[in-house]
Amino acid sequence: MSPELVTLHLSQLQKSIEKSKTNKYADSRKRDYHDNILKLFDELNKIDFLGFSADSLVLTKKIIDFCFVSVEFLDNSTLVNIPHEIVYCLEKALNEWDDTNQYIIVTSLHNDLNCFSFNTLLSLNETYYDIIKAVFSISFNHRLIQINLPKYLSQDYLANVVLYHELGHFVDLRYQITEKLSTALNLSETERSYYGEFFSDIFASQYIGEASNYYLDYIAYNDPDSLSHPSTNSRIEIVHKFLSGKSDKILDDLKDATPKSTGKELRNRRNVISDADFRNFIPTILNSEEELHSIFEVGWSLWQGKISEFEVKNITKYEKYQILNNLIEKSISNYMILEKWNSYVPY
Amino acid sequence: MEYKPYLFDLFFYSLPIAYSKERKSNNVEYFKEELLEIYKLKIGAMYFAVNQDIQNIETYSSFLNEILNSGNTYYANLFREIIEETQKLITSNDYYSVSSKRFAIVKHLSQFPEIITTIDINNLKKEDFDRLIACFDKHLSAAN
């Protein structure tokens, strides 16, 4: 590895950082994180790489990559770009499992329509933060939970229920739930991976019921077991069992291990609400976080069924798609405004 | 692939902007068919995935080298915490009691009780770090 190429990499980072300098965030913690990236860049920029050993150059490359990924996700999570409403719902769920205020959900929008994924790099890879603190004396107070989602579906509240599953992956890895369980049960790598997927499915269903199953059964229809994922049918079945209170070896293992690692139980965290408002084209007034999460089930239930009130008005399928998404968005957004309003009301 | 109208329509109506012009020109059915084919091909692609970048043993090994070569106190304190956690795990064998933040490294080191249990965390010496390197070397040589 040559010093000139590390310098090229750093120049590329500089270009990206220059563009991001004017980013505006609704969450001040992102600004704090962003400022640390700028400090880190300034420190990197002072270094003359000519005398560096190969190991030090490799390490520098990794740190530059770390900055690049951070800027990419911050750029996609500004006031203008971030899908606020769905991230707000995810943050509510996250706070139930980690109330340290340390983790910030950030998103990156991709062109792939199936690109729902979670990356651990900026949230759980402590070694990066250790290196940065040890070498540059820069301490990051926050970590970024990186969630990837399809660009064209960022405002699609039916498809985005999948993000609850991605949050489940974060909670699993944050507390090492299935890793510890896997060690205790001496599971193979594939079995551990399956437990991780099952955990994330069950985690999501605490909030959104079967909603992500509907989507999974479409985009991964009848998929058999693979090295990383259990079959789609087994994933759907375990969620059924969890929601209906039935017993199952894997489900019981996960229900047992989760409180041991997190102090929290896997349980129903939603409160099923009426679809009457949506049928009348008005957003629903949500009275609690449990109802907030349940709004996605209302949307899914109406999407899959016939809505006589819509048919009378000759609403087309595309209009139905837009109306349901708008109603979900407005219901969440009203809840957000009311919460903020109530927090300022002087009693 | 089974055709599920309500789900397929969901995809269809969330189509990227690129399709919108053609949709206006009454080619709706054509594009539905084309899209169905695309999704048949995409089955098995990434769905609900997690990209893990696991803390690796090499990095911790490099921390040890830093301690030995330049006396880095930050890494030394980090290892003090890791060794303390590992000693507790070796005694209790309770994986759930280990802090999640560094579970991977603690679990790895717990495989070397003959080294870990003889280290005095309140009086760490250069020899202790030398012996820890051996725990990593075994892993790294196995990996290679």
C-alpha cells in the first residue's frame, strides 16, 4: 500500500466532507457526531504518510473508510432526506430496549428495491472508537445505527415495516442475545444465524404483528433454508406461534435468553386499533406508543382487503396505495406534533 | 411464484419514477408482466439482512502490540477490563453475565484459563501482555 493512495483516499474524503458541511439535522446528536468526524478529518489531514509502515497505512485506510461511511449516512439523514416518521417509530421501539441515548438511527437510501439491511459498523464495532480515542484523543459520545432501505420506498409505510426486523438485528447484536445463547447451547454457525433471523422476526412482531410476514412472504416467497436465513415458511410460522402464545423449541429458547441478556421480555408491545378513521379518509388519533406501532397493521389490513368506502368513490388501486401511505404518515406525524406540544404545555 | 394480487399491486404502485412515463402511455399490463419477471429473478436476493463487521482478533492483537511497543495506556486499561471480565466468566461459566460490548473477545480469551487466571489485573506486567499475544497467535495461525 502506498502513501500516495492513502492521500488520494483522504482527498476524496475531503470532497465529501466539504459537501456535507452545510448539513442540517433535526437531532442535535447527529451534529455532535458530525463535528467529531470533522475533527478526525483535521487530525488525519495533519499527518505526513510518507514515513508510515504498511500496518499504519492499512489502519489509516480503515479510519478514512469509517469517516466515509459516517458522512454517507449523515448525508442521508438530514432534515430534508431522512424518512422522519418511520425513523421516529423505530426510535420509540429502540428506547424501550436501550434508553442510554447513545444510539442514533441513520438511514441510507439505495437503488435496490429489496435493499433492507442493517450494518453494525458504526454502532457496534467498538474497536474503531477505541482506535480513534487512543490515536487521536477524540471520543464519540454517540453511535450510529445504520439502516439501509430502498430509495424508492422510503415513504412506503407498508414496505417499511421490514425496518422493525432490522432494528431487531441491532438489539440482538447490541446485547449479543443469540451469540450468548448459541455459546450456551453450542450451536453451529448456521444455527446461530437462524436464531438471529428468528429473533429479529419475533422482535418486529412485538410491534407490528404479522405485518412484516406479509411482505416477507412476497419478496422471499417459499425460499428454502440457506446458509444465512431459515426458510421463509419457518420464519412465518414462528411469528404465528409467538403471536398466538404457542410453544416452540427455538421460540422458547429466545424468550428465555432475551431477558437474561437485556432485562426485557419478548412480549406483545402493540395495541390493535380500529380502521374506521382510515375508511373515512382521515388520520387516526394515536393515544400511546402501542397504538403508534399498530398503525402499520391497520394499513396492511386495509391494503389486503376490500374497502367499501373507497369502492363507492371509485378509488383506483394506485389512489388507494397513496391514500393509505398518506394516512399512515399523517397519523404518525400528528402523534409526533402532539407529543412535542404536550411536552411544552405548562401544567 | 404464486401471484398475490394485493401484494403485487403494492410493488407495482410503488414503482420507481422511471416507469411513470410509460404508465401514462397505457402500457400498464405490459409493465406488470415485466416487473413480475424481474422479481422472479430477484428471489433469493438480499432480504431483511444484516451486514456484520465483527470485531476481529487481529485488531485486538494490534492493540497488544501497541501496548508493548509504545506503552499505550488506553489500550492497557481496555485489556485490564477485558481480562477482568474473562476471569469472571471462567469462574462463573455464565455467558449471560458478560457485558455484551466485548463478548466476542472475552469468549475467545476464556479458552485460555491457564493464562488468564494467573494474571493480576491490579499489577499488569509486560510479560502478561506477551502471554496474551500467544492467545491471539494460536487463533491467527489457525485462521491462516
